[in-house]
Amino acid sequence: MAAGVETVAEELRAAYGGGKTRDLEWRVSQLKALLKIINLHENEIVEALRSDLNKPEYEAFVHEIAGASSACKLALKELRRWTMPEKVKTTMTTYPSSAHIVSEPLGVVLVISTWNYPFILSIEPIIGAISAGNAVVLKPSEVSPATSAVLSKLLGEYMDTSAVRVVEGSVPETTVLLEQKWDKIFYTGNSKVGRIVLAAAAKHLTPVVLELGGKSPVVVDSNIDLKVAARRIISGKWGCNNGQTCVSPDYVITTKEYASKLVDAFACEMENFYGKDPLQSNDLSSVVNSRHFDRLINLLDDEKVSGKIVLGGQRDKTKLKIAPSIILNPSEDSLIMNEEIFGPLLPIITVDKIEDCIGIITSKEKPLAAYLFSNNEKLKNDFISNVSSGGMVINDTTLHLAEASLPFGGVGESGMGSYHGKFSFDAFSHKKAVLKRGFNGDVSVRYPPYTNGKLNF
Ligand code: NAD
């Protein structure tokens, strides 16, 4: 373990205590440094993402670099407005008075990130932490070592390391970090480790944001533009890191009679996108490592799935590639219907009536995202009202997370808290209630002795 990991929170607390991170100019300088990293080192970041995930350059740029850059630019543009005290109305109870909500930094915060979007999922929480005036430690994922190394090198070179630090490492390092006292922990990853983080945070009464995953359903009605729907589902599944995305469509629900049309549309568009042999396509990321490859093959080769693969199924372990695969009606108790897939496999389950989808979804843990393709207004309204999920998109997939005006986060098993845009600033701020009064209007009715006359006031 690198020297100083045990004491990093304490060290940064000294910098935070000195007040530098609260200064607006410091925050601006650090956000500008982040932007400089993104602008000057794009190629290095793309290369690291290629090395970790074989991520296509287009996806590396659009999903990670451009996303991080626009989050940073938005924070720079809005920072002064976000930090201004928000005036709120007062009532007769406190008359005469004025009231404000003052956003103050929490202190020293820890960001633990994951491997699937290892750049933006590290940078975007840091943008929130710095904007809000905190000192921050980032622990990137050991599963994406090239990006972890680039983050450590570049943040070390460009940022004020007295208040912004990167600690590389895996479970031992994270465990040592979690023993320390933080003012907020922002964790992205699976829910098993989410529970470890929450338990460690409880010891110090540290608040947490948990950005977790889950099984995000896609419901496909039959009254739609099928070609557009198929393309948008493919784009949100295989076009986002080959299914290794937290909001990736995890399973599809459609009607029995529509299923074969949907499978045909997937087959046709998939061939348009990835050619006849998708294992040869350069537009699909690899599976991140052989552990995850074996996990996915185990889902695919489950006897409860056998004979139900209607598209794909090919694999090449030497290249860590699995072809986009569609499984029609795996049994309810199959592994693939009970674990988050997080890879290029997509089961389709069928129902008699499309309205049955709501009962199926609500019988499971609350997902991070839910998608519906339909032109039926009643179904859309029922879906929005009755399905609880972190976020939702009607007639597309995954795009909600590109809107900085929407909070991004889970609910229940898919997480707690949210970020993106101003929500990132809020995630790392304390909202302090400030009531101001003068010395006029002092009424004796509030003071003892509590006579009957005062009760009747
Ligand atoms: P991972 O293996 O990289 O783990 C995440 C982090 O937890 C890493 O930094 C790792 O070092 C740390 N960690 C692992 N085991 C630990 C332990 N025992 N104690 C302390 N720390 C530990 O990533 P993962 O969990 O495989 O990530 C995939 C999951 O993340 C999926 O469930 C996915 O849906 C979810 N995810 C969520 C979001 C979101 O924004 N909501 C984004 C991406 C991924």
C-alpha cells in the first residue's frame, strides 16, 4: 500500500481547515485545471479507455470526454449562482425577519468510482465536490488500471494536491480509506459493496451517495415505430460499452405476438450496425476482464437458457468478446433473470397483454432506469405513475443521464442520492437554514410567565 493512505483524510482536513477550498477563486482554478486535463490529454484518456475496455474512440469521446467536459463547463458557468444564498419567504411566526438557505461545503469527501466509465464516473463527482468547496480524495477502480493510472498522474500534475488527491488501489486500500472519517462518501459500483460502504459510513455518521445498478427493464408495445425502437434499444445496450452500463436495458418485456417481429428488427439493425460477424466489429467494447467474461458465459450457458438463444451466442475468450445475444423467454428462475447482466446479453420475456409489464417490474427490486416504447398515452401515464425507478425514458433508452437538468441516481436497491449538473453541487453541500432578525418587534407573549391571557393570544 502506498505511503500516506492511512492518513489522507486527516491531511486533507488540514487543508480544508485552512479555508482555501471554500474560496470561490480556488474552486474556479481547480475546475479550470480539470478542463485543461480533459482538453490537453484527450488522446491519453482515449488510449487508457481502449486499454481497459477496448472502448471505441467514438464512445470514449461522446460518453466520457465530452460528458466530463460539459459538466465542468456548466459548473464554471453556474458556480457563482449556485453558491449564492437562496432567499426564501418567511411567515408571521418569525416576523419581522428574512431567511436564506446557505450552501456550505461538507468538508473532506471520498469518491469511490468504478470501471465501466472510469473517467467520467471519477471526474463528475469531483466536479461536484470542488464546486461545493470540499477537499476530495478519489479512489478509482483497480478493474480499469490504465484509466486509474492516468487519473492519478494527471490530477497529481494539474490539481492542488493539498486538497485533491487520488489513491489508487483495490479492496485493502479502500478498506483503509473507509476506516477514516469523511464528511461524505460518494460510491459508484455494485450493491454488495454499497452495503460495506454504508456500514463503514455509519460509524462516523457520514452521509453517503450510493450510485448502484440493477435490472433496468424495457417495455416494447406493438403500436410503435419498430425500426426506431430497435435502433434506440441497441444503441442503449450494445452501443453503450457493450451492455456494461448501469442504465443499460437489462431485459425486454413485450407481448407474445409481437416478440418475433421485435427479434427480427433487432437482427436486422444489429447487422446494419455491427456486420455479419459482430465478434470482428471494432464498434463494440470488450468484456472488461476474464472474471466478468466467465460470469456472462455462465449466464448464457445456464441450462435454463439453453435452446432459447435466438440471436448471437458466439464468444471469443482470447479477445474477451461476446456477440450481442438475445434470449427469448428464459425461465423466470434462470440466473439471467435474477442477476444484473451488465454485458451484451438481452433476455426478452413475453406477456399476454402489454399492461402486464407493470406487475412484473414492480414485483422486482426498484431498477436504476425503466424504459417504455409506446404510443398509448394511458400506458405511458400508468408506467410513469406506477413504476418506481431511479429514472425513466419514454420511447428511448439511457438519454436521461445526458440532461444535466435531471437528477441522476437510484432508489431502493439501485441506490440513494443523486448528482449531475446542480444536483452534483447539492450532493456535496450542506443546506444551512439562516434566519435573520433585528431587535424590533419583540413581543412579550413568547416569554414567561405563561399567563392564561397569553394562551388566548
Ligand atoms: P468495481 O469492481 O470497480 O467496484 C467499485 C469500487 O468499489 C471500486 O473502486 C473497488 O475498488 C471498490 N470495492 C470493491 N470491492 C470492495 C470491498 N470489498 N470493500 C471496499 N471497496 C471495494 O465495480 P463493480 O461493482 O463491478 O461495478 C459495477 C456495478 O456498478 C454495477 O452494478 C453497475 O450497475 C454499477 N454502476 C452504477 C453506476 C451509477 O451511476 N449508478 C455507474 C456505473 C456502474
